[in-house]
Amino acid sequence: MKIKGALSLSSYSILFRRFCHGSPSSSSSPRPGLLEQYKRLVRQGKLQHDMHQERVATELDDLLERLRKYEIDMEDYHAKMSRWEESRENERRHLLLEEAKSKQNGGLWIKGKDRNENGILGNWMSRRRGSVEPGVGKMVSYLNREKKLDSLVGQRPHLPVAPKGIYLYGNVGCGKTMLMDMFYNATGGIVQHRRRFHFHEAMLEIHEHMHGIWKKERESKDETSNGNVVGGFRWIASLPFDVKVKEWLIGEEKYNQEVQRKHILSAVADKFLIDRVSHTCGASLLCFDEIQTVDVFAVVALSGILSRLLSTGTVLVATSNRAPEELNQDGMQREIFLDFLAKLEYNCKTVHVSSDTDYRRLIPIDKVDQVHYFWPLNSANRAKFELAWQEVCSKSGANIISTVLPVMFGRSLEVAESCNGSAKFDFEYLCGRPVGAADYIAIARNYHTVFISQVPVMSMKIRDKARRFITLIDELYNHHCRVFCLSSSSIDELFQGTEEGTLFDMESFQFETDIEGGKLRRDVTAVGTMGTRPTTTGLEFIMSGQEELFAFRRAISRLIEMQTPLYLQGVKIMHPLFCQKNSQLAASTNDLSHSPSSI
């Protein structure tokens, strides 16, 4: 496929993403099927036919049709589940209260008067029965109660068989993301519950959910330790029972919650895709761009969360540069990964987009307009770079100020120079310090234009900085930012990729956006027998820098596209700041059109 017309495949990918996230007119008319969309672009001369991409489009179009029926099946399933869960919870409460009444009426605790009259026997009974049941007792009573509920309410409804998702992999720039986003757009109006994530965004959301769950657990423990026995179980407070009986009830409820949660990753998975509180029905679709397993946490978290989602009926469509079996070449947490791999292969069809062409390099570039990447580092280019910054600020009509951006987990990032949606940074400040994806996402969301000065030629000597630069470019590209660079070399020569000065960088196994001292990753990977040391083979792979070389090809490909007029024209359409303004304008226009004065 060769780019010929007004839009590149990446520009189409981004435009499709815009419609997917709620364009006002995106659901006003039926969309054509995915394969028809692709063929239409070819007929219009905007894309040249590529047999590999058409094959993928055919696979995705078939999945789209199966999702139509699956959505109906899942609506029926969720309706049955809602009735079943309500009935089971009512019966569970009823059984629990019956047990509490029995204990209140003398089955377990003996009141003071009786205790005194019974002498030694009464004191012994008080010691035996006057405390909350131990853990084993809770487990036995829970299992007995569940067995009764099975006979009273019946087994849970059967989950419909989900259509197999699709895992796309292939080289940089071959069109994987474009095809996935075309598919995601086509599911609008078909699948109610759907999300599209990029890898970095997903990892940060996972951490945010985990942080929220742990915080809630700590608050609950603090509440109990401070004497507020009822805590989050307010309904128990008004019951006509003794304090000991209420303590027993609270203990049973807490144990029930623990059993339901089982593992923090399962709890995160339930929040990750769908807000279950809404009680809405339908199928679930997760589109995941650039699946990778860069460290232990990614292996553990993605394995646990995606496995949970797949086992509960979520359909996965994912892209990656690697085949599933090649994702974890470091050999980290091998057993966990192999379990995940088996589930992935069972629930998804693996499709190779086997084109070796990076189509971003075929996008026409107007040399006259290419003034966003200045090299080499000399006085003339420094002056041009500074002039470009001053012109952008002048056109915005605002003053240059310093500000502080909130990041996440209570962290923040200082921005020394910013001006109405534009900001200027030094490479060392962005990539030479322990910052990461959360910081770059905050920058990309808040600034549509980003200036980066003093970008060096990168090799294995500064591989930690190179890794951060890759992540920075990924996020600026994903949010469709305009980028100005002042660099030591051309884009193609930016990363030398030599073995000179090869380092084993321990940051491969640290979460750069965590709260300092929080040890969030290490807490997660410490569960059971999980460790953090890679195998010898994995260590050699990390030290070779192959992963960085592969990722940097993607960054170079994106940097090339980000200099094209087509990409730059899309900034005012696609960047979050402009999307927000456009949505507000559309809403205002819609309100005016429906006001009495406009009729």
C-alpha cells in the first residue's frame, strides 16, 4: 500500500480514534463495514491496495459481524445475571440474619446473668464462644452458606461463547494501528462497552486502580482500628443484635468480600474496562495498542488482568510488534506468562501483518514546510529554533509563564516555559531524570505544541535516556502533538544503535512514575513466589539493546510522520485541547439550535 492522496494511514488511524471517542455526529448515520471502508479508501486513491492489509480487514470485518450477535446474547446474559445476583444476595442476607438470630437467642453467646449462674461452665463457654470465629470457621460457614445458596437460587447463568478476538503483529509502520482503529470505529453502535488503550496509558490506569483499592483497604482497616466497628457495613448498625453478634456479621461480610475479590488484579480487571455500578448490559470489547512486556510488572499485571477479562467474556483486539510467543523474551515470570499465553491463544486468532514496508516514510513531505526539526546543533539552527518558539508564543497572544503540572500519585512536573498550550523543555530535563510515561502523558494532554532542545545522538551509552525519549515520542504522537526539535543529527541518524558502552539498566525493572518509596511494583510482584530477576537468557537479551533498537525504529518512523503537513494539519482537530474546544462549541451550537429563540 502506497500513500497517494490527502491522508496517510496513520492520519486515518487518528481520525478514526476521534470518532470512536464520541464525535457528535459519529452515531448519526450507519457506518459501512470495515472491509468496505478499506476498499473505498483504495478506490478514492487515498490508499494503494495491500493484500496483507485487505486480509486483516476481512478478518476484522468477520469479527464485527459476529459481535452483532454476541452483543444480543450478552444483553440477555446480563439481564439473567442481574436477576440471579439480586436473588442470591437477598437469600445470602436472609441466611446470614437467620444465623445471627440464632446466635443472639443463645445459640452462641451466653448473656451475663446466665454466665454467672453457670459458674465454671459458663466462664468456659464465654471464652470459647465470646469472640469472633477464627479464619477456618469463617471459611467453613462461608462454604456451607454458598452450598445452601446453590440449592436455593440455582447455578449462575452460563456465559455465552465469545467470538475469538484478533491479535495483530508486524513491523513498524505496516498499518496495524490503523486497521485496529478502523475496526474500533466500526463497532460504534454495536458494542456498548468498549475501550481503546495504548500500552503506557493502560499501565498507568492499572496502577491508579491498584492504588485506589489499596487506599480503600487501608481506610477500612483504619476505621476498624479506631473503634468504628461497623465501618462500611452501615446496614448492620441498626440491627437489633448485641455488639458481639454485629461483630460476627461484619466479620462474615468482610470475609465474603475477600473471597469475591480473591486477588487485587482481578479487582482491577473488573474496574478496568466496565463500570459495573452502571448495571448496563451488553458485550465488552478491549482494543489494546502495542502490547509489550517490558518488565516484571507488565508480565504480571497484563497476564492477570487480560486473563480475567478474557475469562469473563471480553473480546480482545490487540496490536504488537511481536508474535505472542515472542512477547516475553526475557523469560520473566515464565509460568505466569505461559498461562496467559495459553489463554490468549485460546481466545484470539493471531494474524501477521506481513508487510515489510514502513508506510510513514512514503508520506509526501513538502520541504518548504518542514521547519519543525532543526539539526545539527549550531548557532544558526539555535536561532531558528528560538525564533520558532517566539513566533508560536506571539501567535497565541499570551505571555510565557512557568507552571506546575499535576501528574499522578501526588506527583507534579515543573514547566519552566509555557504559553497557552505550548511548552519548551530541554532534553536532559525530560529524559535525563527519573520521569516516565505519566509525566509525558501529562505534558501531551496539556500542550498541543512541545519544543525539545539539545536532543543528542543516542547510543547504548545513554540507553536509559533513549528509552525515555522513545516513551516521550510515543505519547506526543498518540495525543497528536506538534513537536519542534533542536537536535545533533538528522532523524534517521538520531539513534546509532551501537554496542559501545552497553549497560544493564536496572530501571528496566522499576516503575518510573510511582510514588518515591511506595514500592508499588515490588509489592505486586512479591505475591507468592514471584521474583524480579530475569533468566540468564533474558539478561543477555536486555543487555544487547535489541528491544531499544526495535522501539526506536518506531520512534523514528513517528518522528518522520510528525514533520509532514498532513500530520500537522490534524493537530487542531485531534489534540485533546482542541477536541475539548470543538466539543464545547458543538454542544453550544446544538443548544442554540434547540432554543425557543432559534425556532
